[in-house]
Amino acid sequence: MTLFIKNFYLKLTLFLLIFTAISGLEIAVQAQEKPASNSNSNSSAPTPIPIPTPIPISDVVTKTDATAQRLEKIKEGISKSPDVAVINADLPTLKNELDLRVTETNKLLSVRPSLETLRTVEQDWQALSKNIPVWKNDLKSQITVLDNYLKELNDLKEQWQKTLDSLINPKSETLSNSNINQNGQTQTTTEVPAEVLEKIRSTIASIENVQKQIEEKRAQLLTLQTRVAKEETRINEILSSIKEYREEALTHLFIKDSPAIWNAHSKVDSVGGMASEATDSYSTQINALSEYAMRKSESFVLHGIIFLLFLGILFWARKRLRPMVGNDPELEPAFSAFQLPFVGALILSIMLSSWFYPQAPRMLSAILGAATLIPGIIYLRRILEKPLFPILNALMIFYLIDQIRQVTATLPLLSRILFIAEMLGVIIFLVWFLRSKRLSSKIEVRHQRIFVVIKKAIPYLLGLFSIALIANILGFVSLSNVIGNSILGSSYIALILYTVIQIVKSLIIFALRVPPLSKLGMVENHREILKNKVFKLLKWLGIIFWAILTLNLFSVRETLFSYIKEWLIAELVIGSIAISLSDVIIFAVTVWLAFALSRLIRFILEEDVYTRVNLGGGIPYAISTMLHYAILVVGFIFGIAALGFDLTKFTILAGAFGVGLGFGLQNIVNNFVSGLILLFERPVKVDDVVQIGTHQGDLKRIGLRASVLRTLDGAEVIVPNGQLISEEVTNWTFSDQQRRLEINVGVAYGSNPRQVMELLTKVATENDGILSEPSAKTIFVGFGDNSLNFQLRAWTDSDQWVGIKSDLTLAVYDILEEAEIEIPFPQRDLHIRGIDKEIIKQIQDMPNREK
């Protein structure tokens, strides 16, 4: 027994020693690791997410109110979030339209349509997908907001749940006044009021209620997002198929893609079946048009309002401008645009149809095209000569056939037959037009140029249309469609653009003749110049627009533009500088635009601002000059930035260049600063009459380095600006234009001085160029060797003072001669002291020699 006790005690002592050693070692390790953990507190380790802690019982009431307010704000945020009602309303319509278009497009692709048709269909499908990225972004942002709300509500709910558990859980550290009775039940020495517990439970229920609302809305958004993504997938699949067909058609353009016309056959066996298939195609397109009209009903209404607005403006203009045309027959051609207000309003409104109908179906495009071309031809028949009417009529017929072929694109055999018939009609018409001598004799001179250009182009067109006809007959359908459709389409575009430009020209002509434009000084003084400038701009815009659309018709625009882009962005690297041709072009265009903008602003200021504002002499020129230099400097800086230069390096270079200027170009800098002083201080101004040294004349220009003085004899003297500042300059017109004329007059001794003074003063008073104030005066200067000397002094404010002085001098001579007052010659007395006898003898013999 004793041995057992000893062994137990020994084991217990050994256990305690081991336990103490291990505990001490663990404490030491923790003591060593604690500083290390503090030293790494700034490391890149992620910050742990704080765990919601129970709310102290003293803050429960306050926190419940704050939580209720936050829940109300979340509800308000949900209700004010972007509404998805628009997406819910438009998505089914889009789905129905896609269902119709998918069927029609697949049917169209199965018959290998032309490149033009593929391009049109591709643009339509791209337009259909325009709203989908916006919808996706809206849905994604709303779902993200709801996710953030859910996270916040989960944290709130967890915090309030822990608070509730802490109040009813005896093991909570936050409740120090609770204990456990003998039966193991919770017993608090200070009971928590039931109202508090109920308020906490109510808050948790409110949080759960808001969570449920958010989760329901989130589920709706996710479902809607899935539906949108599904429709986007359908659109992308169709676009991918169209792209494959288009690339295949481009690469196999010179490969036979269909049987010859005599071997071609339709999928249907009879004409009735073909008609039935055509009817099905038409009904499908009409259904697509109906779906589109329902989805874009507001666009049709807005388009109608725009049409009525144009119609009202043209009717009002026609009524107001008709009297003006009666007074000026030259306006009659321009008035043609107002004689057909319905046609003009229809053309102008349809030209804006691309903004109203971004993804118009083929049927609507055909209707709009016919509604544009036909009124355009009706309008052109009013302004062109009758010999050109056959061209307009033929284009209208060919256009209608094209629209029928466009609608029947899903019927390949019928479309080919129509194309062959159209090409034959075009060839026959061109041959007739080329050989018709009757038309040539009736063309007036003003339209002769157009007629000659058309006749020169006809042989080339005949060759191209013949190639298109033969290619289609032999089975090269894609090649024939590219040639025939593109040339005809280019003609239609040219005709429509020409019509629109003529209408716009008419509007501009009358706009420049009626207020408010007619009251502008620049319009009154330069109406013809402004009109010609605007007409030239319209012409070039029309040519550029026509060229871009024509390239698109031939399906080479994207390829050509990509080559041009690669050529323009190719960089030339010189050290650390990389310059491309596009940068150089942008720099040149920027500087040119700066010059053009400066010229335009100065033109407007000089014609319409300075004439209406009373400014001092020289101030308008100073303002215009400083604006000119400022705009050029800004344009140059933008151009340098466009080249890709680092502006900080450019600043350093400019500083170094400035130091060089200070040492090596002192005179130039002096003249430059002197020019700025002349512009601001204005001791001399443009058009002042100044005298600089021996030069006198009008100051015509103050430049950056030098000024230009035009002398009285017509010479132009370049005077450095520094000379105008540092040297003596006589300015005859500094404060006003008045100039005193002085005429010196001498009369013979014996004349009445008072009479002479009255006569001279009378001459000056009666001259129209002499001012009455200050009045003209005559002063008696003094007694000369041979005459009594007078001086006539008179003032004039005319810049023709030289002529006035000449006229005044002539008048003085006339009045003195009329008064018989002598103007004496100079007299000299010659005293001869001695003369040689031989000379006297020669003088005496002179009469004898003459005999």
C-alpha cells in the first residue's frame, strides 16, 4: 500500500513538472511571436471582415429606429431604381420581330443573295442589337445594387439576431446580471423588458421582409437578363452567318455560283406555286413591318410631326416670298422649291428617316426609298429642261423594278429574270439616249455641261451593264448584282443628293434675303460671296457623301478604309519620336482650321460687331490682331499635341530657344515687343497719316516685326516696329483728322493789304473742303524784298487735303487776278563798275552783223 502511494505521488509530481515546463515554453513562444505579429501589421495580408457584435441593451431602442430608417431608404432606393418596365415591354416585341426576321433571313441566305442585300440585312440586324447592350448594362447594375443591399441586410440581420440571442442566452458575456437556477433555467437578476425583445424581433422581421422583396426582384432581373442574353445569342448567330456568307461571296465573286439561266429552275413546279411562294414572302415581310410599326409607333408619330412642320414652314415661306420673286425675277429658279411644298417636305423628312427607323425592315426601306425618289423626280422636272426628262423617267422605272427585286430576293429565279429584264432596259435606253440627235438640239446652254458629261459616261456604262447582263445569264449572279445594282444605286443616290442640295440652295438664297440674316452687315455687303461659299461647301459634302455610299454599294468601303487606316497609322520612328502620316495630316488640318477660324471670327467682328459698337480708333484692329495671334498659338499647340510630342519637352525646348532669342535675335524680339506695345498703347494706328524721318504716308498694317507705310507717291515702306517706338514719329491724325493748310502769297508793293487779306479769307471760306471752325485766317507776314507777304491758314478734315490745297491755291490766283492785284517777279539791281572797250565795240557791232 505504501509502495503504491509512493509510486502514485512520484508519477503525479513528474506530470506536474512536465505540465509546468510545457506551459512555460508555450508562454515564451507566444511572447516571442507577439512582437513579430505587430511588426507585420502593415503587410499585405487581407483585413479580416469584422464579425457583427451584439448591440448593447442601452442602444437597442436607438439602433432599432436607425435600422428602420435604413430599411425605408433601401425600399426607396429599390422603388427609384431604373425601371425594367421598358425592357419588359420591348423584349416580347423584339422577340416576335426576331422570330419573323430569323425565318425570312434564313430563307434569304439559303438562296445566296447579292452582296448589296447581305449588306442591307447585316445593317438591319446590327441595328436590332443596338438596345441589347444598354439593357444588359442596366440589368447588371441593378442586380449589383440588389446584391449590395442583400449583403448589408444579412449583416444587419446577423447583428440583431446576436443581440436577441445575447439577451436570452445565459452564456452571453454582455449580460452580467444573469445566472442559472438549480433547475438549469435562465434567471436574470434584472429582467429584460418584453417590449424590448418584441422590438428586436419586429426589427428582424422587417429586415427579413425587405430581404424577401429584394430577392424576388433580383430573381425577376436574373430571369429578364437570361431572356435578353438569349435574344442576343440569336442575333449574334444570324450576324455570324451573314458575315460568313458575305465573306464567301466576296472571295468567290468571279466564280460561277448559279446555273445558267436556261438551266435554272425554281423549287416550285408551276407559276402558281411561285406566286404562292412570293405571297408567303410578302406576308412574312408585312408581318415584320407590322411588328416593327408596333415597336416604333412613337417614331412614326414623330416623323409625321416633322413632316407637318416642314410642310407648314414651306407653305408659310411660299406665301411670304412670292412678292419678293415678283420684284426680282432672278429668284424664280430658287422659288421652285416652294412651289411644291408637299414634295419638298416629304423629301426633307424622309432624308431624316435613318434617325427615326434605325432597323427598318426591307419592306419599309423599299417604301421610304420610293417615297424619296419619286417626289425627287417630280421636283427635278420643275427645274430641269424637258430634254432631260427621259433620264428621270427611266431612273424612276428602274428604281421601282429594283424595289420589287429587293422584296422578291427570296425567290432567286424570279429575281434573276427581273434583273435581266432591267439590264436589257438600261442598255436599250442608253443606246437610244446616246444616238438621239433630237435631244442634243434641245439642250440649253446652261445644261449643256451636264449633258456632255452624261454622254461621255454612257459608253463606259454600256460596257459595265453589258457585262452584268452576260454574267447573270451565264450564272455569275453575285458579280452581275455587284456591277448592276451598284451602278444603279449610285445613280439613285446622286439623283437624291442633287435634289436635296437644290432644295437647300433655294432655302439658303431666300434665308439670306429675309430677316434676321438679311440685317447682318456681312450679309448685306457680301451676300454673293457667302452664297457661293456655302454652295461650294454643299457641293463637296454631296460629292464626299456620294463617294462613300458608292464605295459601300460596291462592298469595298471597309476594305479600302482599312488599307487607308493602316497606311495612315504606319509610324516613322526617329529616336524617341514616332510620327505617322495621320499625325502630320491632323497637325496640318489643325493649323489650317486655326487660320480659318481666325479669319471667320475677324470677318464677323469687322462686319457686324465693330460697326455696331463705338470703339476708339485702332482698338478694333488691336482686338482682331490679338485674337488672330491667340487662335494661331492655340491651334499650333494642339497641332503639336496631335503629333505626339511631349509638351513638357516642348516647353524646355521653347525655354532654350527663348534664351537663344535673347542673345542672337535681340532686334527681332525688340521689334516683336514693340509691335505689342503699338497694339495696346496705340501711339499710331492703322490708317493714321504719319511722318517717319523723310517718309510720310498712311500706316496700312502693324505686323509682328514691322509695319507698312504707304507714302503719298504710292511706295510702301517697311518700317521696323522698334523705330516707331524709339524714334520721333509725327502723327497727323492721332486725335482727329483735322489738318491745317498754309498758302504763302506775295503781292506787289502798292497793293492794299487789307483788301488782300479780305480776298484771301473769302476764298478759303467759300471752299467746300475748308472747315468753318476753326475759321480760316489770313495774316500779314511782313515786307519782302519784292513783295508784301501774306499767309492764308485754313483747316480741313478730309484725307484729300492735297487736292483741296491745290484747289485753294488756284482760287487765290484767280481772285487776285480778277482784282488786278499784281503778283510781282523777283527784282534785282545790277551795278556795272567797268567794262572792257573791246566788249563795248562788239556789242555796238551786233546790229550791223544781224543786217
